[in-house]
Amino acid sequence: MPDSRRLPLWAGRTAALVGIVLVAFTLRQAVAAISPIVGDIRVDIPLSNLDVGWLGTLPPLLFAASGFIAPRVARRLGLDGGIVLALLLMTVGHLLRAFAPGVAVLLVGSIIAFAGTGIGNVLLPSVVRRYFPDRVALLTAVYACIVGVSTAVPAALSAPIAQQAGWRFSLGVWSVTSIAALIPWLVIFVQERRKRASDATIDEPPRPTLVTGLWRSRVAMSITLVFSTSTILTYASFAWLPEILGDIAGSTPTEGGVLLAVTGLISVPGALLAPLFVARLRNVGWLIAAGTVSFVIGYLGLLLAPAPLTLLWVLLIGLGSILFPVCLVLINARTRTPAGTVALSGFAQGVAYALGALGPLLVGLFHDLSGGWTVPLLFLLAVALAAIIPAITLAKPAFVEDELAR
């Protein structure tokens, strides 16, 4: 459990606070910066539809792989070293994409940037726990909101920057933010290296047996199921929601894009409040159930009455994404040690992003096989309903380490 003794927010951890905020701001830039300027890139680099499809599929695949790699990185380099490595990878990836002479280097740069992003995704909850054990909920709320901002800012600015300075500058400019985030973490990394010799517990790495044993933990599997539900539904919405709304509700492409943006905007208050609710509710199952019901009503609305109340259904789908920040804080709240947090974060995110990559593919497959959107929406409805199970199993507090010890 995080330490309940509350210290002043800036008490000897200013660099960590600034570093957490800056890392959170980098975690979606590589994903969001490229899709708005694909047309500009195609002027110089002949991108096929398959190449564009790979660029859209790579993020969840690399995030999934990073979920299983990051605990090993933490064992070798420590949490601080892992964050430094993640930021270095993001920086190199941004620059490679900016100077890419062809599609191969563009894809390699994207793989490197997404790998760094994935490592940062996994390690950041553990970093919050290590430096702010007395304010886990608050810091999780803050960084979850900033991750949302890091999605919106590149998506909004990439095209205007490309029009003014070219697509290469538009892709490369995000390396500035990852370099800026490196500065506090390099300071922390040097300071903590000096302390580690005298304090062996300062950066306890996850044991391999802890990582591999998570399949036997009811808590770990329940959190992973919630995370997977949220990830599948989120990536399916990114890929298909505008087209679905165009076909079943008569939305124009512009309206569909705006409604997709609404799902992101409405999730920001949830990202801010959900961690605070988790810290105060005796039964977190009610919060998971609320997010599940929101998803279910939203998809049922699109199935049964899509046109009259399209905005309402989209808002409910966006509110359902409260499951994502709930999972982030549960990773800390249901582990007792930093090692447990790293292991659970990697396990849950690795499985969830692997399944998230399948979500858009299955929606497209069901659409092609059925010739409509009823079957795909029923599939998404079934995925949402799966989160009812962990809403029940997570109702009572339990800890991963305790389950594995038994």
C-alpha cells in the first residue's frame, strides 16, 4: 500500500514531479502526430495503404511488447534508467521519422518511438508510486489528464505546422519535448545511482517469478481484463467510429471526426476524477460497473436508435473510458511493493495492448462478413459486458503479492 503519511508536494521531489508531468506529455505524441499529415508525407515518400495500415497497427503491438520488456529493463537499469531509455528511444524515433528518406526508415523510426512510448507507459505508474507514495491518486489523475492532452496537441498542430514548415519539421519538433523531459530524469538518475549502494531497497526490481506468476493472481487477471476491455473499445473507436456513424446515423465525415474528438474530450474529467474516486470508495467495483454500463448503453443506443440521439450515445461511450484511469490507479492500489507495481503494470498493459490491436481488425472483419454494423456493434457490446466480471472480483481489496504468497 502507498504510504499514508502526506508530505508537501514539492518536498525534495521537485525534479520527479516535473519529470512525471513531462514524460506524460510525451506518451502519445508519436502516435498522434503522423496520421493528420499522411497526405503531406506521400508527396515525398510513396506510402501505400498497407504502409499506412502498419503505421496505425504498430502502436498497440509495440505497447504490448513493451509491457513484457519493461520489467526486464527495470531490473537492469532501475526505474529511473528505464525512463531515461524510454525518452532516448522516443527522441531517436522522432528524429529518424523526420529525416526518413523512404518508407523503411519511416517505419523503423516509428517502431523505435513506439517502443520508447510503451516502456514509458509501463514504468510511469511505478515511478509515481516510488516518488509520491502519499499522493498516488492525485499524481495518477494529473498524468492521466496530461496523457490525454498529449494526444490532442499533436493531432491539432501537426497539419498546421506541416503547412508552414513542412512535414519533416512537423514530425521532428516533438523530439524537443522528449529532450526536455530527459533533463530532470538525467539529474534524478545520477542522484539515485549515488544512493543505491547504501540503500538496496530504493529501486527494488521485479523478480522474474513475480512477473511469470501473475497468471495465478485473481487481482492481476481482473485488472488485466478491465484494461483489455478499455483498450479494445478505445482502439476500435479510433479506427471505425466515424465510419460507423456515417453509415448508421448519416453523419458527414467532418461530423464523425468531431464526434470522435468528443469521446476524447469527455474522457478528460473522468481521467481527473477516477483515481480520486478509487482512493475513496470502499468498493471500486461500483466504479468499474459505472464505466461498463456507460459503454453498454452507448452501444445499445447506436444499435437501436442511432440517428436521433447520436451525440448522447457518443458521450456515453466517451464516459465509459473512465475504465482506463481506474486501471492505472488500481495497478498501484492493489500491489504492496514497487516490484509488484512494475510487474503488474507490464503484465496488464502487455496483454491489453495485444488484444487492443485485434479490436479494429475484428470489427472490420465482422463488418465485411456481415455487410453491416450490427454484428460489429454486438461484438463491442459483448466486450464491454466482459468488464462486469472484474467489477465483482475487485469489489473487495486484495493484493497481488498476498495472492502469490499463498
